[in-house]
Amino acid sequence: MTTNPQGKPVAVVVGATSKWQSDGRNTKLFHGKELDDSHLPVGIRWGVGGAVAQKFAQEGFFTVLTTRAEANAAPLAAAIRAQGGECLIVEMDLVSHESIASAFSIIRSSVGDPEVLVYNAGYLEGRDLPPEKELLEHIPVEMLDTAMHIASRGPFLVAKEVLPAMRKKGSGSFFFSNNSSSLRGRKRLTGQSLYYPRVMMRTLAQVLTEEYSEHGVHVANVVIDGTIDSPGTRAMPRLQSRPELVINPVKIAEAFWYLHTQDRSCWTHELQLTPFPVKPSY
């Protein structure tokens, strides 16, 4: 079993891989095949989760990568180790309470209680519906269930696993990687996921801020307001001609590090990141 003999602080990235990575589900859905990412910077190959994991590992954290299947994160883990970092892959299915409990039991016994938790889980449900199925009446209940599991129930269960130890210690960071659909409800367009439940993720972040800030736990909702650079998105024709429209995940990771290292006298609880040519979402 992997251990943490040097006693490094532990950062857990829930959803360390990306559905837009070279072999990701969104990449295959949009492009119809896997892509070659060997020519791309290592920092962007696994989207936000991969960039955050690399950043915290570079800053001296023992980084835990959670994913539904270990093979998804194996190249990312290899990259972190090649950079001199330490990491552990733990399989976790956010639809299953038992899987979440088991995953955090492994994390605690293997490397210790997390000092940082970044909840970056995503889903594609709704994205594969055809144009004539945009209206709510056409959305299967199973799609809503999955969205609720990932956007609301999942972070609730993850919070129950890590916040008690942070509260007792009097410190820790619990950050949400969210999107602009958390700001207000909008019609789901063709090619978009069913993101209405992201509003509940933002609300949960607000509730946890009120409940746990006084105990020394920093909670923040990060609204990533735009398309994130990754192998699958970079290969889109519209973005190849307008690269300034994508957000560099390495810079997103730096924003998460900034939040974690903020002085307690001036914590940020919501941060919105938008590419410069784009009007911010409201």
C-alpha cells in the first residue's frame, strides 16, 4: 500500500482526469476517435483536474487522484512522478455512497487526512442528445439522476468525509470547480450537458462557507466561465481559429493555489475566471 512517510500535506483532487483528455468520453463523442496529445504541454493534457493535481504536487503536497477507473489517471500519475511529485490513484464512483466511503477510508489509512480537497467531478449526460431533444420533456430521468449525483449528492457525501477532520484541526481548504451554469438557470443547448444542478453545487459551497469558516476551513466556489484548454477542446475547429477563447488550465490551477494560500484575514469564497475577449456570465 502506498504510504506518505515524509508526512507531506495531502491534496485530494476528486475528478483528476478530464472527459476532454485525449481518450476522454467527450473527446470521443465530439471527434469520433481518440486524439494524439504527445505534442501538447503536459499541463493541459488532463484539463483542470490534471493541472490542479500537478500544481499541488509541485508545491510539495502528496496528491491523491480520484477517478472511476485507475487506468484513466495512470498517464497523469506518471507525469506527476516524472516531475518529482508523489501521488496515489484511488478509484471512486460518485454515484455510490459505499464507493465514496471506501475511497476516503483508503486515503486516510494510506496517506492521511486531506488538507486540501478540490471537487472537480464532471459528467456529459445531456451532451449526446440530438438537436430535436433540447427541451426538458425529452430528458430521461436517469440523466437528471446522474447530474444530481455528481453536482449535489456527491459533494455532500465527500464533504461529510473530509470536513470533520478539517474542523477538528482548525484548518483546511474545500474548493469546488464549477461553471457558469451555477450562476443562473439557462436553456440547455444541443451539445451541452444537463448543468442545471450546478446551481445546487454553488449553494452547497455557500452553506459550507457559513458553517465551516468559523472553524478555520476555507470553502470556495470557483466559476470557470469558459471553455477549458485540453486535447479535445483544442482540436475543435472554432477554437483552433480563436485560441484566445480558451482558458489555460495551468492558470486555473494557479488560482486554486492562490485560494489555498490566502491569509485568513481576507478569504475569497467565490472566484470567477473568464477569458479576456468574452463577456462574463451573470
